Amino acid sequence: MKRYKPVQRYPRTDLSEIVTTHLQADWRRPIAAHSIAAFDTIRDRIEASTQPLIIDSCCGTGDSTRHLAGAFPDSLVLGVDKSAHRLARHRMGEQGDYLMLRADVNDFWRLAVDAGWRPARHYLLYPNPYPKASQIRKRWYASPAFPALLGLGGILTVRANWKLYVEEFVHALGVAGFTATMQKLAAESPITGFERKYLERGNELFEMVCDLEIVSDGLGKLR
Ligand SMILES: C[S@@+](CC[C@H](N)C(=O)[O-])C[C@H]1O[C@@H](n2cnc3c(N)ncnc32)[C@H](O)[C@@H]1O
């Protein structure tokens, strides 16, 4: 009989330790050749731009990318997702300037940091939650990719329908020396496919915002 591990109900007591380990270590996983090739297809376009850059990581079908381009018409918005299937379902908009890229953000974030990119804003909307306690290292704030996410800087916005995910994200940012604010998201017009689904189901939604340009305390000072 298949045994299901339960969803994590309380913050992990070893989260600070996990985050500290990632902040103090160099992540040695090689960057895939296909990630470098993908990055190179948009690099010139991004670096030639004088507009503020907005990154929409794990954008799925890119509804939020299109929305952000309309909401920030003076910015260049880049939606990134690893799923060709989801990106193929994107509906192009006419408003604003935006690009879509198929890439694994585990590599993309490191390439962007190494290239010196500094997005003004960075969105991570409804990332895969990996809700079992045993899956914590797959969540972005407890993964080896976290330092690169922080290294990009900008105003980071994270949304999820799982309160614990957002609470742990705030905690992990605190370990790194950043102060984040968290709030319940008022029901409004959805800007992503998953947000629409959750609102239709009547789920509570949570949003966290953190200015990664302001280090208050902690390991962020090591950067
Ligand atoms: C739950 S969906 C949310 C999609 C979209 N943000 C939304 O709200 O509709 C999570 C997305 O993260 C993407 N994703 C997961 N891991 C990724 C990675 N390592 N690099 C890029 N995208 C990733 C998946 O392909 C998927 O589209």
C-alpha cells in the first residue's frame, strides 16, 4: 500500500540552519549548456534596454507577465518558466514590453547575477509549494538557489495559497538579513492562472514583499 507523507503543518525548526548553510556555501552544480544558450538568446535585448527590468520567475502560462507589462508600461518584463508546455499556452498581449524565456531558474538566476543584472522588481507567483516536510529543500527559500535569488536584488514579491510557505519565506529572508512584509491578499481580479483557480476555490491567498536592496542585519551582510 502506498503511504502518503503528511503536509507540513508547522515551520521547520531547522529552517535557519538550512538557509545559513546555503548562504555560506558556493553552489557548485554546473550550469547546463542549454541554460546558457537560452540566456544568450535574450541577453543582448535585456542589456541594450534602458528600461527598468522586471523578472517574472516561474511565470507558467505568462498571464502575470502580460499583466505586469501592462501595469508597468515603462519597464521591460521578462517571464521565465521551464515548462515549454505552459509557455506554449501563453496569450500575447498588446500592452507593454515583454519577453518570455524557457529556462530553469536554478541556472537562469545564477547567469543573471553573474551578468550583473539588477531587476527593479522580481515576481515569484505561486511557486510549487512542495508541501511535505521532507521536501523543504525543494522550496526556493530553502534551496541552494536562494543566494542567487537574493543576489538579483530588487523588490521581491511572492504569492502563495499556503500561509506556511510565505511565513517560512519571510523567516528565510530574515536569516539572510532582509525584512519582508506579509499580508493576506484581498480578493481581486486574478493575474495568474493559478491565482484564478485558487480564488474560484475560495482559497485564502498570501503575499510577501521584500526590498532586497535593503539589508538590515544577518547573513545578507556577507554579500
Ligand atoms: C504552480 S505553477 C505557477 C505558475 C504561474 N506563476 C501561475 O501562478 O499561474 C509553478 C510554475 O513554476 C515552474 N517552475 C518550477 N520549477 C521551475 C524551475 N526550476 N525553473 C523555471 N520554472 C519552474 C513550473 O513550470 C510552473 O509553471
